[in-house]
Amino acid sequence: MKLYKYTIYKQDGTIEVLPVSKEKDFKELYKILGCDMPESIPPAYYPEGFGDVIVYGDEEGRFKESNHRNPHFKVLKGNVLIGEPREWDIVGDVIKQEEVKS
């Protein structure tokens, strides 16, 4: 059975490492993130050294007034010339899933 390490990167700047466990299903991710719909975060936002992982955040996180930019992740610059917003960021808490290698 594969085992996974889960790390929560909180928007307040703190990090919480959960005990190694079997893969968590979406119901568990909902509870941890306090959301209704988790989404996969693209690797372009990951800080250096994250490696081969999956990061989940709240698909609707931007609509929650209590959420703000997560300081653990990169802020991407949009292309103003074609009408993209000036910045793309990650808001709210996110959880990183990485397989534990034997």
C-alpha cells in the first residue's frame, strides 16, 4: 500500500505536517481545507524544491472574504497587453500530497 505525507500550507504563514497515512479521499480534503470543491494547483505556483507532488486548494476560495494570498506560493504576472490581470495568486490554505518513498 502506498503511503503519503500531507502538509498544510496556511495563509497565515504557518505550516502543519500531518501524520503519514494512506491516500486521503476528497471527503477528507474537504474537511481539512474547509471547502466544498478542492482543485489541483498548477506547479507554476509551487516554490522551488516542491518536487513531484500534488497540491490542492479551494476551487471557490477567492469568494470567501476571510481568504487572502497564501505567502507560501509564487505570484505569477499576467500579460497586461492582452487583458490578463496583473497578478495570479493562490488564496486560502492548501494541502500538499507527496508519496512517501520506501
